[in-house]
Amino acid sequence: MSQRSIRSLFTPKSIAVIGASNTPTRAGCIMMKNLLGSGFDGPIMPVNPHATSVMGVLAYPNIESLPVKPDLAIICTRAERVPQIAETLAQFGCKTAVIIASGMSQSLAEDGQTLAQKVKDSSKRYGMRILGPNSLGMILPNLGLNASLAHTNAQPGKIAFVSQSAAVCTTVLDWANNKGIGFSSFISLGDAGDIDFDELLDYLGRDSKTSAIMLYIDSINERLRFLSAARAASRHKPILVIKSGRSLEGGNAARHHTGASSGNDAVYEAAFRRAGMLRVTDLVELFAALESLAHLNPLHGERLCILSNGGGPAVLSVDELIIKGGKLAQLSDDVKLRLSAVLPSTWSQQNPVDIIGDADGERYAKALDILMGSDELDAVLVLHSPSALGNGNAIADAIINCVSQHPRKHRVNVLTNWSGEDSAYAARRRFSHAGIPTYRTPEGAVRAFMHMVEFRRNQKLLQEVPQSLVNNSDTATARRLLEQALQSGRKVLETHDARAIFSAYGLKTIDTWFANDADEAVAIADQAGYPVALKIQSPDILHKSDVHGVMLNLADADEVRHAAAAITSRVRLANPAARIEGMIVQKMALTAGAQELRVAVLNDPVFGPAIMLGEGGSEWEPTRDAAVALPPLNMALSRYMVIQALKTGKIHDRHLPNGMDMQALCRMLTQISNLVIDCPQIDSLDLNPVLAAGDNIILLDINLRLTEEVKDNAARLSILPYPKELEETAILRNGLKVMLRPILPEDEPKHLAFDSSLSDEDRYKRYFGVRSQMTHEEMAVLTQIDYAREMAFIATIKDELGDDITLGAVRASIDPDNTEAEFAMAVRSSHQGIGIGKLLLEKLIRYFRNAGTPVLTGYTMFENRNMASLAKSLGFAVTFDMEERLIHMQMELTPPAN
């Protein structure tokens, strides 16, 4: 949907209120009161056929009689009247409408359509955008606009707040006003019938008035667009989210509230992490996070120092910090000596810095000044407990003065906790007005600090360069076997039926492990010195009785080898009675020093396929017992998933002789992700147990469920995977064979080498000026792209060691409306003039033409006439901007013929 049309929501010049009223209890009266009282300087036009004026403002009998077409209309009427009003507004030329009425998704019109759908259809037909239904409205303090039913106005600030719940809106607003925290935008999304989170994130992520974004979410409607917008916005601004429906009952309540599917809470958690957002669990944490976002600078590190006038609160703070995984700063002898010069001899001589209960403002300020000047810490938490020996307000003033004048106030963050109620309230107000975050309890202050630490860690992990994984998967074989199973009417495949599918992705099932690696099995059995238990179905036993299996206790290596050979022969038999129904190594974890895990893939109703890692058990419940991640996974994201599983206790490293190997476990998770992405026939998957035996990962028992409703990846995945189908080879003019393919996160080191290989002149042309070497963070942005909204193709060759060398790159980002893509290109200085640039640009043109993008455009410097000539030869219209000394290249992309 158009960002241009949504812009009118944030920059209205004129407003109409449909259903404006003089009756105090009516929504139309409250809306007019808030609009007139907020200072909006454009025309406010009430529409009411029964009133000459509303609250002293001339009223109009109908929409058609309005003197101007409103940028924004607020519909304050009953639900059944809204569809006709919306139709008339859209025909009249109104750009955006806010619908207050609720229940429109459940109420039916005479033609059987819901009222909400009728509004959406007519608005779309005429290009009018809708906020709501069931919206409280919105507040834009910087415009002096309060177009809401809120009981109070919002103060100006740099935080954008978007909520599906009107009740949460008013609660947050009331609290923020009390704390002196302001907003750039305050938006009640309601049922999100048209304008949804994704468009607001795209707008707010680019909004210069917004430095941080907070979301309250009941449910998500458009998973791909939501995550794509969130990933883009979170690269530049922190996004905090509170999600209702963590319990099954809460999820049902959320579904009733919004009418959308609630989905699995653990999958929501994984989606938020993957997008770089930080989740808070309740309103208390939300308020603490809001305080942090309003006042804290971006963290440069995680080391916290605690300054206190009492030992107890300081110890509570340390406990909370360590429990939450934080880092306590270590003070050097030099800093301790400087502190000793201004503090009583009885101070704690360590962090926490306890400066004794009689500390006054001067003592606090001197200690804080020394700590803020140290390179050994990144933040200071200042604690104060009520004391008759020190005036809390005077100490607060001393702290505020110290922070405001310190030269490192933008480098070292300062948080405060003034404990108590009546005696501490005035001091906390002082801190809020001074822009220093303050909290009611020591633990609350630490939790708020750890929110920012966790956000910083998430950002760093998401920018980590993944290790390359050689992908030798036989996708064609796996797909063929799955199709054969569906054609034969089988929708559930067990271990013996699924082993060839998993083998195609380099994953070992127990029977292929014994069949192909009998010597390895023998070695483990010998090492363990215990019998290895196998469960198989013997045709002889099946013939004699109804017994489903027999435990064969294999006491020595010869019996293991014999069993492996027998299994191999039975797998090859065509007689169903002789087929091995299943084989489980029941005691391998105990006897061979390995560890049992459980891996599953479920199909979430909101986010699609999700991968789960835990230790299993008969009462296994993914929300409680598993770490969750969304495909596609690479080695870095798999490692992040394993770390999360260990950190949250979903799996435990039991330090067994042949236990978990991080590399092998990440490789297995990445290959399972590849399997799920490549094979849309897979509906769900349960591997229980998975044996982690050193660098061997063996799938002991498989349950694979298939679906006949096969969808493409754009329809079933939340994040678009690497488009392998876009790979192609080409021959250059000099006979050199190159690979043209989309860029990968794993390409970062090679891409840095490519960028560094450009001559000073080429770098000047590429970056429109002198440019230093790219940082890791900048390279991560260039290589870890979102294939849903940008594309970068590279041309590579192999060196003598078989490693890829990047010769050229072309990239383009699509605007959120997919109306235009802007490209940029560079070719290695040593390989120019042999056709690399032409091949890359032609490939980019084909890609965006197939994507339905109407226009491809680009700019280059006057000095880069070769680029302009190439573009012109390929059909670009080339114009020259003499004032800016730029060359503009533009091509209208005709959609491909069917």
C-alpha cells in the first residue's frame, strides 16, 4: 500500500468530523473538544445535519457541502452508517479516515458482507485510507493534533506508540503524562482493517521526529510485510513490543478482541527476535522500557556500575543484574584511589560503590563525576534510600547538575532509583523533567537497563557473519519422494519411509547410520562397554504372534555388525512383512555418552513453519519447552537458536563424553531449515529423539506429516529465503565464466575485499565522494538483505583454491509501495570493460520487471559517463542535472508477456 497516501495521516491540513455533536456523552462531542483544545491550526469542519454549529464552529449538513476536501475525516457515527459515509467520503476525495465504531467485523450488511469489508472495498476503490475500525483515534503532538477520544492530550517527544488496544493507549498516555514523557505519534490501530503495523513501521522508521517505536500487539495479519517492515525499521531505531495472549486462554481472548488468529506465543517471540525487536512481558516492563527509550543514549557497552548510600538495595541490584545475565563493571585501582580521595574511608572499595548512609549531594556528585569519567564502565545506576542525614531532593539536584555538565554524558548512561513513595516522589519528578530515567525500585531500574542490553545483543547477533555451509542437498530427490508419497495417499511418513528424504539433505537416520557406518556404530559400542539396545520388527516374530517388537541386546561388536548387516538387507526387501517398522536406540544416551534432543517443525497459523529445539519428554509443549526460530536459518542464526535454548534452559549441556557439538548441531538445524524451505509438501515434522553424539547427529525417530495444499514460499513463510532459482552462469567477452547470483550474508568478507579493491576514483564515483573503508555494521546492511524489499546481485569467479572472488555488484531497494526501485552498481577496477556491468544490470532489469516494479531508476556523477552510456544502451532515459552535477537514469519496466 502507498506510503504517499499514508503520509496524509501524519500531515493533515484539514479535518472533517462526521457525526460531530454538542451532546457531552457522544463520541462526536469528545472528538471536537479534543481537536479544538489541542491547537491544530487547520480548518476543523463538523458535519451534522441537525446542528447549525458544534461547540461554536459552523457545522455542515453533509459531506458534499464541505468547502474543501478534507485530508482527514473522523467518523463518529454508529457502525451501520459507516459504510455509506466512507463511500461518500472516498468519492468526495478525502484522503484518510479514522473509524471509531466497533463490532464492524462481526456485523453483516444486507448483502451478506461484513460492514468492515464493505468499508475496505469502497475505500480501496477510490484510494482512501482507513485507520480502524474500533480505533480510539490518534495524537500528533508536534502538529498540535489530538484527533482521539483520549481523556487527556500527549506531550511532544520522540517516541512513537502504536496499539491495537484503546485501553492500553489511555493507560500508557496517563502514565507518560505523569512522568513527563512525550510522543512523536500516538496511534490507536484498532482492528487494522486497512492501515496496519507494517505501513506504520515503514513510515515511523523513516520519520525524523521519531527516535524509538513501541507497539502493543494482540495479533498480526500480514506476517511477511510485518516482519519485513520491522526488520528494516529496527536497523535504525529500537522497537519494543508488548504482545498479549501469552497463555492459551489469553490467546483466545486476543482472538476474540481482534478477530484474527492468535498463533503460538513462542513463535511470536521468535519472530520478534528475528526482526531485531525487544519484547516486554507486561505493562510494568513497558513503562520501564518507555522511560529508558525516552531518556537513555544508545549503549556503547554492557558494564554497569552501581552507586548507592546503602548496602541492601545495592546487593538487590547486583542480584537482579547477574540473574538477568548482565555485567558488573570492574573498577581499576586508579579509579578506587580517586574515589577514596573524596569518600569516607568506610566506603565499599568496590562496585557496588557504597558511599555510606550519611552521603549528601556533594559526595554523590563527586563520586558520580569520577565514575562517568572512567573507561571501565558504560552505565551508572544511582540508588538512594531515604535518610534523615541526607536530603533526597538536594541529592537529586546535585546528580542532575553533575550529569548535565559532564563531558561524557552522551557516552555513559545514568539511571536512578529513589526508593520510597512520599519522600522520593518529588526527586523522581526532578529526574523525569531533567531527562534522566528514574525507577521506583532497584530491580526495576536493572530490568530497564537489561532491556537495552538485550536489544543491543540482539542487534549484534543479527549482524554476525554466518559461517559458509556447503549445500550439497539433493532437493530434486526429496521433492520426488514426497510427491510419490502424496500420490500414493500417504500423508504421514515414519522413520523408515522418510530416511531417504533426510539423507538427501545430509541428515543421518538411525537405520542409514547403522547400514552405512557399521564400523562407527561398533566403535561407539566398544567405547561404551555396554550393550546397545535396538528395537526392530522381525518377520519371524510377526509371523508367530502379535508382538510388535523385540529387544535384541547386542553384547559385543560382532553382534552390532551383524545387526547392521541384517537391517541393511531387510531395508532392501520388497516384502512388506519384512519391512523394518522402526528402530530406536533406547539407551544410546546412557551407554555411549551421547545426549538426546528433540527437534520439531510446526505450522503456525500466523507465521507459518517454525523450527523448535528442546529436550522433549512425554508432556512436551513447545511454548514452554523449546527454543523457537523461523526459517530460513543459516549457521549464525542456528547458533543463536542453540544459545537461546541453553540460556533459557530448554536444553542443557550435560558435558557427556560424546555430547553436544555446537558445529554439528547448527549444521543439522540449518539443513532442516533448508529441507522445510525447499519442500512445501512438509506440513509438520517431529524428530524425537535426536541423538547428539559428538559431531554425529542421528535422527532416531521421525514423524513427517505432509499436506496437499502446497503453497509457494511467499505465501507460507514469514521471511523470504535465498532465491536459489536466480543463480545463473555467464561467459564474459574474454571467455571468463562467472556466476551471477543474489548476495548472501556469508559473502560479507568477500564483499569487503571487493569494496576495498576499488580504486580511489571508482570509490569516489560509487559513493559520490571520498569514502573510508566500510565497517562491519555497514557491510552487514549490504549483505544481510531482505529479499522481500531489496535485491543485490553479484558476479563471482573461483580462485585457484576454489574460493569465490566478487568481481561486481548491483543492488536496488524497492520503496514500500513497489512503485520504484533505485539501483547502484560497481565493478572491480581490475575487471572493467569486459561486460560484467552489463550482465549485472540486465539481470536486475529482468528481476524487477518480473516483480512488477513499474520504474527502475539510478543516479551517477558527471564523471561516470561510462555508467550513463551503459544505461542508455540498455534502454534507460538519461538526463543531466547541471545544478547538482548528477546524471539521472530511468527505465519504465513493461511487465513480461504471459
